[in-house]
Amino acid sequence: MSSKNMHDHAVDAHEDHHDHKPAGFLDRWLFTTNHKDIGTLYLVFSLTMFLIGGLMAMVIRAELFMPGLQLVEPDFFNQMTTMHALVMVFGAVMPAWVGFANWMIPMMIGAPDMALPRMNNWSFWILPFAFVMLLSTLFMESGGPAAGWTLYPPLSLQGGQSFAFVVFSVHMMGISSIMGSINVISTILNMRAPGMTLLRMPLFVWTWLITAFLLIAVMPVLAGAVTMLLTDHFFGTSFFNAAGGGDPIMFQHIFWFFGHPEVYIMILPAFGVVSEIIPTFSRKPLFGYAAMVYATASIAFLSFIVWAHHMFTVGMPLTGELFFMYATMLIAVPTGVKVFNWVSTMWHGSMTFEPPMLFAIGFVVLFTIGGMSGLMLAIASVDLQYHDTYFVVAHFHYVLVPGSVFALMAGTYYWLPKWTGRMYSERWAKIHFWLSAVSVNVLFFPQHYLGLAGMPRRIPDYSVQFADFNMISSMGGFVFGLSQLIFVGVIVHCVYKSRQAADGRVWEGAKGLEWTLSSPPPYHSFNTPPAINSSTVAHADEYSH
Amino acid sequence: MQMNTAIDSALRKVTDTHDFQQRRLRAVRTAWILAAMAVLIFVAFVLSGVLAD
């Protein structure tokens, strides 16, 4: 509690007791149109999916603990790798960011709620049905999808009847994401308080605005690709069936035109959260605010023109390989700008290391490792060696776990007192951080060596020379998995047991409209537009036009 | 900066809860445009597959 502001001057003028909060459980949660309630639903859903996807990861690591087949059949192992990815990408990380967007964007821009509250309700409640449908395939005769989350044909077309359920669930997830994105863009463009110009918006709002445009651009592409898979599988078309004149490589192009921006959809909001947290605990304004905005936009643009670096081994013209190689490397420039600005923000700052800051610093260091291995993979000639090995698994897990997931945890620890009105146990949160930070490296770092030594991904068995590193990796995995139970415990304790009330401005260095509201905030965030000035918004003076 | 504060202040006076309703109407228009974009992209990609087939 070192940085809890005991001299809080939170503006609480909006709190009244006539907030029209529904009384009944169903009215409150099933029919809700309130951005905070929907945000909570998203976050609870994504945490549930995080635990389910994590259990699948435990099955994978347990099977790989030793060479030879130990626990599961190879086909079930393939279902686990596929489902783990689908659940984590579409069920855990993406909905978690939408949850953050729902909770924070209206409060950060000075709006009472999201612009389209009923659609907001609908976009959430589609998700549980989509994932029940997806997970139900594991109990069907033909089993769940087992071709990897990329659903490459012809392998994915060799699945059974349950494939229709997979495709339909992907459609539903896509519809949910698109509706969520439309809501975010409509809210940011139309609901900002007077004076909240675009270049005064918090970085989290900026990163979400750009993410939402990415989502609208690429989710229909995925929907189109899986629709064509569906008709190839069930209606005799040959979009991707070589025997009928189709081209399976075309699927890879279409999939990765979606898939690469998808990576940035999961990481850009993480950049936003970290850009909120580091200035707060460095007690300095963010270094290079405008550069951060332009870097985010540049990364988003570049994400559309690099997709074929995922498929260097399919064979393409040399000019194509060169283009995709250099375009991919170019992404390191705006990403480097961001890392430089985060470090510069901390430089000479009065830093303290509360749990959100620990996770944010962990993010900067470990995400950068993932970025560096990404640069290695971008080199077309070298990628021929790395492709489809555990090096790739190590790379994208460094980007997504100590990247996106750490940022989600940082954001949760940052705003949880705001959401609940209660302070959590910082001691347990720090234990959670240190266990996670050590074990995540034990889990994923050895996988670089496994990949360089030639261990292919998506296999349940391997040669004995890979045994030691796999055992170390699995042990790291078990510790990482178990340590996430501390995260759940800290949240549950904070929500139901904590007696330590949180102030409006929870952290003394925090700036932004959300901190001018009480903790927890009133049911409708800002019924009258708040004042936008240098005391309430971080960059009000710099960009006053 | 002072001028900006004055503009902000003036804008605040004319922006009441009713104005948020106007903003929501504008937001609905934005939403339809974005939804149309999404549908167009979906149709374009499936059509490109049909034409290439």
C-alpha cells in the first residue's frame, strides 16, 4: 500500500443513489447493458477460459514430460494442442481485452457508457454459446479439431462431422469480436467528453481504437476462409482441394492475412496498458506520447503486409521472400520506439514496484525477448531451419504469455481496486509475479534450444536427445500453471473478503479520468461531461489543439 | 492553453445528457458503416475464392 494516496481528491460528484442498477440476478447479468457489468462478464469468462486452456496445456506438458507415449493417444494430443490455442486466443486473451475495453474506455474518455449498449450485451452473450459448441466437439465421436489452430487443409478437411461445429463456433466468435469492435470505435469516435481530443486520449484508448479497426478488417477474412473450408468439407466444393482444382496454399495466404494482424490484436492493447502503468509508477508522464500513437498505427499497418513470413517454406518467388522478410523486419522499428519510450519513461523516475509495475516491467523485458526471436524467424533463409520447430513455439509463447497475459495481469492489478472499491493483497500479488516470472522462463526458454536442435512442434513423442529440456520445460509449466491459482485467489479474496477500501485515485502517480471517479465507480460513469485539463488528463497541456 | 480551456468550458455548457443521446445516434450511423465494411470484406474474400476456383 506504499503508493496508496491518502490525500485523495477524487471527484465524486457523479455518485448518486439513483443509478437504476437492476436488482435481480438475471436482470443484472443476463440482460445488462451496463459497460461495467458487461466488462465483468467478459473478464470472468476469459478467466474461466484461461483456466480451461491452461488445463489443456498441462495435459500437453505432462505428455511431453518424458519421451514415449505416456498419458494420451496421439490424436487426443493433437486435439489438445489445437483446442489449447483456439481457447487461449479466442476465449481467453481476446475477450479479456474486450473486457478491459468495456470497463475502461467509457471511464477514460468521460462517457456514461458504451455507445451501443444492447449490442454490447449481445456481443458478450454469443461467446459462451460459441465456446460450449467448440468444447463439445471433444465429446463427439469424431473428436475435436486436431489440425492445429491454423486449420490448414487438407488435414483439417479429414476431420469428422464435428468440424461443422468448429466452423460455426469460429463464425460466432468472429461476429462477437466484430460487434465488440464496432462498439469500441463508435464509442471512441462519438462519445468523448468535450475537450478530450484524439491526441489527449489515454494510450490504452488509442491502442484499442487501432485494434478495433484491425479486428473489423481481418475477422471477416477468417470467416470467409472457414466458410470455404466448410463448403469444401460438406458441400463438395474445391476451394482448397487440389484434387478438384483448388489450392491448399491459398488457404494459408488467406489464413495468415487474418492471422498476423490477429497477433497484434492480442498485443496492441497490452502496449496500451503498459503505457498507462509505467508512467504511474515512475511518477513521470509517458515519454514520447505522440510517437507511441504513431508507432501503434505503424505496427497495425505493417501487420497487413507481412503475412507470408509464416509460410516461407511453401516456396515462393525470391522477390516475395525478400519483400516479406524486410517488411517483417521493419516492424522492429516502431516496436523499438515503444520499448525505448517505456525505458525512457522509467529513466530518472521515482519508481516504486507495486504488482502492476512488476508485471509491466516483466512485460517489457520478456516481450522484447519474444520480439528478438521474431526477428530471427523473419530471416527467410534461416526460417527454413526454424520452421515448424519448438523455436517457433518458444517465440510466440514469449510474445503471448509474458507479453499479452502479463499485461492482462498488470492491468488487473492496476484497476482491480478501482473496479471493486477494495484493495487486494499486494504481498500475494508479488508472490504471484515472482513465481510466474521465473517459471514462465523455465517453461519457454528451453524450447528455443529444443527448436534449434530440431524438435518439431505438435508431436506427442520425441527422440531421447530432447528429453532433458522437455522435462525442465514441463516442470516450469506445472509451476506456472499452479501459480495462476494465486491470481484467482487474490481476485476472489479482493472481491469477497478484502476489508481495505480503495480510494478514488488508487495510485498516487495515476492520472486519467477514471481516477476522478469513486472506487468502485458509479453505475453510470459520467452523466455529465468531466473537465479535461492538466490535472485530470496526462497530456492535456502538450496537445491542446 | 487558456483559449483551449475557454473552448472546453463553452463546450461543456452545451453538452448535457441530452447531447449524449445525439452522440449515440451518430454512433449508430458509425456502427452501420463499420458493419457494412465487415460484410464487404467477407463477401470479397469468398468471392475471390469463387472466382479463383
